[in-house]
Amino acid sequence: MAGPKVAVVGLGMGRGHARAAAENSKAELAALCDVDEGKLERYRTELECPKVYTDYKAMLDAEELDIISVSLPNYLHKPVTIDALRAGAHVICEKPMAMNTAEAEEMKQVAEETGKHLMINLSYRFTGAAKVLKRIVDAGTVGPVYFVRTGWNRARGIPKFGGWFAQKKLSGGGPLIDLGVHRIDLALMLMGDPKPVTISASTYDHIGTRLAKEQNKPFDVEDLATAFIRFDSGATMHVEASWALNTERAEEMFTYLYGTKAGLCHRNTGEGYDFEAYIFGEWGDTYVTSQIKDLPERENSMDHFIDVVADGVEPLVTAENGVNVMRILDGAYESARLGREIEV
Ligand SMILES: NC(=O)c1ccc[n+]([C@@H]2O[C@H](COP(=O)([O-])OP(=O)(O)OC[C@H]3O[C@@H](n4cnc5c(N)ncnc54)[C@H](O)[C@@H]3O)[C@@H](O)[C@H]2O)c1
């Protein structure tokens, strides 16, 4: 039997998904879609893709597709995902799942109705460090995790400044929904998906607003968000996410998990997906800080999704995971807007 036919809509981040599908011997890259004809032509040739479209609806009408990657600006995630599911495809949708929880829940509902997989590309779950830390937590080595400190801070790094990322109506928000989504999701996975009870958050826009004014660019989102979340388990989480902050490192991603028996750390070593992992705690009479070596390679999320569709492998991220993190993001934005703690 021929493998799944894959299409990718949106050739920014989507280029990586398209390349993975083209190189995966189990699948077939059947179509590419982007409103930018220059990109379409370039990747049609480079990836030897037989069909290209500027209109995703025309693509859905013309092609029988098994997998569609929705790699579009955030405001398009919901409509395109729902149309793709209704056209009979399984969908891998980029993070954040949607603009808000209501949209994310609608997408999850349609996936359930159509019986199709909807995986959100919360891609840091696929790092070797995250997988090893999850095994350590699940083995009970750290005991119950009662405090998490996590964040993703950039000194100066507003993505594609001047484009859709910093316009709330197109993105849903700034670094919290763009970067914080990854760190909160990873923490939830490692903690075993506790339910959030209250959130207290603040957002700021001092540097982003100034830079936007100086460079005559649109900017109506936060440049820094901080949040404190209480969970039903009694655990708490502190989150930071910034695109512009007067801080030390150009790009810092970290998650510290503090358990009753040991602590863990997942943090980046440079840009991209290079991570290191540590375990801390008492070993006999000695307090030990130990780097976890020989981490496995990062798994490509498109390759994983092809295994989900072709071989029935359990998806590492579900629509429910996407909704859970959206609920925290919405709560944090609402708390920041009201200037007080809220219940979620
Ligand atoms: N998982 C990750 O680590 C990760 C990393 C980067 C971006 N992303 C996510 O990927 C998504 C896309 O981000 P990006 O950085 O690639 O943005 P981008 O702006 O670089 O690319 C989006 C592409 O979509 C195309 N497009 C826009 N409207 C379209 C439409 N109606 N039909 C077809 N094509 C259309 C644009 O021409 C562009 O090529 C966002 O949701 C972002 O959050 C995820």
C-alpha cells in the first residue's frame, strides 16, 4: 500500500515539514500551498513536489490527502485546520494551536467528529533531553514535582519584526503565546498534566513599543510576560517569556523542575534545538549536580506524525494538550489585562 500523501500549507516553518515528508520513505510529498508564488516555485523544484497551489481550498478540492501540515500565521490555524479535517486529512498544526481556547476547543471537536488525528507541533517535546527527563520523572526518581521555574527570554528577538507576529489580530499575542507556549507545554508534560486553578500574570511592552516607534513598525502585543500558576496538585509554576528584555543571554530557554527527592533542568546551550539536561539532589551524604549525558537525537515531528498515521503510533502531542496550554495562555492574558489573579 502506498504511504500517506502529505501536503504543507505555509512555507515558512512549513518548509521543514515539507522536506521531512519528501525525505521520508514511508510518505509522499503530494502538494505545497502558499500565497507567495516565488516560494512555491522555489520549493516545488527543490523538493520535487508534483503539485503547487496558492489557494488551500482549491488544493483540498483537487487532491486526496492523508496528512496536511498547517504552518500558517496563527489567525489561520483554526479555519484551515477545520477545513483540512473536514476534507478527510489528519492534521499537524503549528503552535500555538489557535488564537484562544475557544478556537482550540472547536478544532479539537472537529477532529473528534471526523475521527482524524490533530497533532499540535509543540516541538520541544521531541528533544532528546525532554524525553529522558520525562522517563526520569515517570520512574519516580524526583518524587512529586511541587515547583517549576520556566521561561524563554530573548534579549532582542521580535520575530520577523514588521510582520504578523507582533500584530494581536493576526497572532493572538506576543512572546507568551509564541515562545511561552512551548515552555509551559513542556512543563505540563513533565509534571503529568496537572490542572491549573489560578493564574496571576503581568505583561509589559516598554522595549517593543519603543523599537516599533523608532522603526515605524506595527506592534500591539507584549514584549515580556510573567506568570505565576497554581495547580490542583498544590504545585506552582513561574513562567517568563520575552522577545525584548535587557538580559544577559541572547536567547535563554530553561525549565527547572523541583521535586521532593531531586530536581531536574532542561535548558538550551545555543540557538535552536541544542539542549542539555541536569539532575540535582542528595546522593547518600553528598549533594550532587550531575549532567545527564548521551541524550538521544531529537525526533522530527513530521516523521513522528507520519508514523502516527501510517503505523498507528501513539501521538506525542494531542489536541487536548494544545487546548490545555491555550487555557493557561488565555488565563495569563486575562489576568494581566485585569491586573489581578484570576481563577481558570
Ligand atoms: N514549532 C516551532 O518551533 C515553530 C517555529 C517557528 C514558527 N512556528 C509557527 O509556525 C507558524 C508559521 O510561522 P512562520 O515563522 O513560518 O511564519 P511565516 O510568516 O514565515 O510563514 C508563513 C507562510 O504562510 C504563507 N501564507 C500566509 N497566508 C497564507 C494563506 N492564506 N494561504 C497559504 N499560505 C499563506 C506566507 O506566505 C508564508 O510563506 C506560526 O504559527 C508559528 O508560531 C513554530
